[in-house]
Amino acid sequence: MLTRVEQLRAQLAQKNLTGILITNPPNRRYLSGFTGSEGLLLILESTAYLCTDFRYLEQAAQEAPGWEVVKLDRPWTETVKKLVPSGSRIAFEAEFLTCARYRELEQEISGVEWVAEKGLVEKLRARKDAEEIKRLREAIRLTDDGALYLKSWLKPGLSEKDIALELEFYLRRRGASGPSFPFIVVSGPRSSLPHGRPSERRLVPGDIVTVDFGVIYDGYCSDLTRTFILGPPAPEQKALYDLVLAAQERALALAGPGVPAASVDASAREVIARAGYGDYFGHSLGHGVGLEIHEAPHLSSSSTEELQPGMVVTVEPGVYLPGSGGVRIEDVILITEHGREVLSQAPKHAFVL
Ligand code: ZN
Ligand code: ZN
């Protein structure tokens, strides 16, 4: 764990900062290993403090060896004040410190310069290490199993809610600690809702059914979308499915180290636009997955990031035709030294039921 802290310290030194206050929970876990729900990290040049309340002191000491565990006083600024040397320049996570808490720091602790920073730890988290990749593989294996399980019992008569519930039970029984986001199950005309919540609608023959789901395994998230067709597909359903698959395959083939994330997004978008459906693919192509379901890097037209080995991202083009239906296909890939490995293995061609 300390190597992560060392990497962060190197970034701080470049910015002339003497420390950082970490208040974003996934960043706290990433740096320290501490999984409790309350606490903050204060990383200075030579000491790393994990401050938490009475409930988590024992757990913190177990989960975060090498960290100085400190009990959080009330008010919390008292604890921080005791640890921060006067004259320090300390970064804080601008996106994860409330305005009220920032004011408390400013008012209660004199002689310290508080500097707003964004994305320092998130940048480190974007490239996964071997241990993280192992957990991600396991989370993804569970979702692959889930997709096969779905295929074995998806049938007319079931409601979208039934499907989401049964799938979640199955995945939890298989070892998932929980869903990584509320499952999306949309069918028939509702399949044009990219993020529709499961409804009471019951499946009927001929439906397109899009299921987007993921689990948390040992803290790490998976994310998978498969689109099923109930019965022999109508020609326009097959054309739509094949179009989305072709767009995805093009992006999968392009993704690799040194490739701008925006070009991967563009590669899939071009395929869909050329077929005349550009206006119906309104979201970005993909996102990083790790401790959070959506994290850096982002595969979108506005992204300025380049893919690098160790990044784990989704590739999920979709086409959504309002009132008629939609298709999305999503896989998770690992960027390697020479290309990419598609981590999700659930079949894509065999999902006509
Ligand atoms: Zn998804
Ligand atoms: Zn996704």
C-alpha cells in the first residue's frame, strides 16, 4: 500500500505541497486499505495518518498497517490541527470536501495554506496493479456467469423487476457482496431507455431485452450489458444488433496503449453515424471501472486522456430508437503492454432465445 502513498507524495512534491487531506471514501480505501465508512487520511511528507472515530479504531489498525491510526476528536478540526505543522501547504480534494468543512479548516487552523486539488488519487487509480486486476477478473467472472444464467431462464411472462431480483439473488449466492449499481432491465419498447429502471412490464415474444448489471467483489466492480432477443429476430432487430456489435468490435480492435480515449469513442461512433443512427447513440463509449463503477479514464469525445497499460475500461456502444427499442453491448477490457484483453467472456452472438 505504501507504494501508492509514495506515488502520491511524488505528485505533491512536484506541486510544492507538503501534504494532502483525503476525504473521498474510495481514495481513502485505495491508499490505506481501510474499508470503514467514516474517516479521513492526512498524508504528510514523512507520516501517513488515518483518522477515524471510536467505532473503527480496531478495524483501522488491522486493515491499514503502516498507518498512524488517530482517533477523530470533536470537532474534527481539532485532530487535524494537532497533526499539521504550521507553515504547511496542504492539498484537499475539492470535489469531496463540503464548503462548510472547508470553512471550518480555514477558520479553526491558522498558519496552514489549504490548496484545492482534483483527481490526484483518481489518476493513480486509473492504472490497476496485479492485485486489483485479480479482483476485477473475479467480479467479471461472476457477471459472465450471471449472463449465462439469464440466458437459461429468460422467457415471456417474466417482469423486468422479477428478472433484476432473481439475477441479484443468484449473484449474491455466488459470492458477490452486492450489486455495483441498480440493475437495468428494459424490454420491448422500453429498451430504448438507456438507463431505464426495471418495471412491472412482462416480457412478450419478439421483445428485445437489455440487461446491464454488475457486482462488487472484494471492493471491486464489474459492469456488463447483454441484449437478448426473445424469439427469431425481426430483420430490423437483427440489423440494429449487428450494427451495435460492429461498432463495439471496431472500438475493441483499436483500444490499446497510447491510443487517445477520444479516438476509441470516435471509432465506434463513426460506424453508427455512417449507418444513419448517430443521433441515437447519445452517451459516451465507456468508462473506467475499479473501486467505483464509473471512474477514470473516460472514453468520450471530450476526453483528453490516453489509454495506458493497466487501465480497465468498458466499451459500450448503444443505439436507442424512442418508442421502438434499443440495443447496447458492453464489455470490460484491460489495456495491456501491446493491446488489450477483453475480460468479459459472456457470449455475444448466441443471445437469441
Ligand atoms: Zn453497464
Ligand atoms: Zn458501464
